[in-house]
Amino acid sequence: MKAGFVSFIGRPNAGKSTLLNRIVGQKLAIVSDKPQTTRHRITGVLNTAGGQMVFLDTPGIHKPMHRMNRRMVDAALDTLREVDVIVLVVDATARPGTGDEFVVNLLTRAHAPAVLALNKVDLVHKPRLLPLIEHYAKAFTFRAIVPISARTGDGVAALQQEILTALPERDPLYGDDYLTDQTERTLAAELIREQVLGETHDELPYTTAVVIDQFEEPSADQTITKIYASILVDQESHKAIVIGKGGDKIKRIGTAARRELEQMLDGKVYLDLHVKVRTDWRDDERLLDELGLGRK
């Protein structure tokens, strides 16, 4: 048997969360076209005939401007010292820049073998792939370079095999029924935030968060899960954006989020949403702790 920890690192919006969801076959990380969607480390476990892979999806590595962003980047960098295999996920549709160079240079400080996953190849003309592969092959000695599409699944099986081969021989780290370290409460907050991002488009991609105020599980005399949540923004004008004209946008967010929550919890959900203004919440240490962004 082989077993070990595998970190997905890369720039924002490279497709790390989509790849995690694809590999484990279940939605553990929310996905949007907004950079910095993933804010904390997410664990997902895959058991195969050959071994156990414990994947760590991490926030995209970027220049931090707030305490929240510094915690996000720290969460990604910490995994470089903790894992058995590193998978650098790169957006193949984007031209390599200084940010990509910075991330590749980080690999020189890590002791774990690294695999390069060239993602989104379904959106790239094949003649463009070879120069890209050559560029990264010159930049760092990767154990393997695997073109993939996390969206369609192309190449993902080959990537998994490369990862498994690189893992050490070891007994499984978790039981067969263990999937993730994410609690239902955390997943609920993230699913709601995903709908906020989808409805607000480019109007407030970074300035919102979701806090679960109350999570009531079904009981003997209650067959519905009741979730009370606050959507945090840092300006009154942003509050108006989330609520929308006549409350139409917050209603759409609530309806879509409730649908996702009912699918996750496999049962009826009552969802109560409120929008609250919390100025400079991204620099509020106590709130960042509550949101699960570990203190450094």
C-alpha cells in the first residue's frame, strides 16, 4: 500500500478546487470564476486499490493586502513543508508571468517531489501546449508534467497515477469512510458564499464572507435543518448590491444556496439570510478565526 499527503498549490483561479472535487467525486470546495475563492485549506481523501491519497486544496498564492490574505497564503505555503507530494496546478490558458515564476521558485525550498498539472487544456490549441511544457520543464525538474482538464476529467486519471507512484509505502492514514475535514457548518457557509459570488459577479469578489450564526440539525420532532447565516460586507453600498432591487438578489442567492444545501444534507433545509456591514472585516483577527483562517 501507498499513502500520503498531496498538496495542490498554484496561482489563484488555476482550477485547484475543481480538480479536488473531480478526484474525490464530491463537492468539497466551492468553485467560481473569481480569483481567491478558496480561503482555507481543504482536505479530501481518495482510497484506491493502490493506496490512499490525502489531498490538500490550498488558497491561490498571491500578494497579500490584508490579514485575511496573509493567512490564506500562509495556509498554502505551510503545506510545502508537510506533504509527501506537491502538485503545482497551472492555468494553461494564461501566459506564464512573474507570479508563476514565484510559485515555481518556492518548489526549490521543498523536499517533496513535485508534479506539474497543466490544467484547462480543453481550452487550449494543442500546438500551444508543447512550448508551455518546455517552459516549465526548463524552470524546474518536475517528476512528471501532465496535461489535464479538471472540468472534463481528461488526463486526471494519469495525474492520479503519477501521484500514487510518487507516494511512500505506508499504511492508510485515515479509515475507509473518511472523506474530508470540513464540517457541515463550514460547508454550508461556503456553499452560501458560492452563490453570493455567482450573483454579484465582479461587483464584490473579495469583500464578502459568510458566517453561520445558528445551525439546527433535525431532531425527533423536526425533519428540517434550520440554518441562520450572515453575509458580511464592508460597505453599505455593497449591502445594497447583495440585497438587490426589492430584495430580488438576496432571494435568488437564498433559493440557489438552499438547493445546494439540501443536496449536501440530503434533506429539507430552512435558510435564513441577513446582510451585515462589518467595515474592515478582512483585518479582524477574531472574525478570521471564526471563519476558519488559522492564526499565524
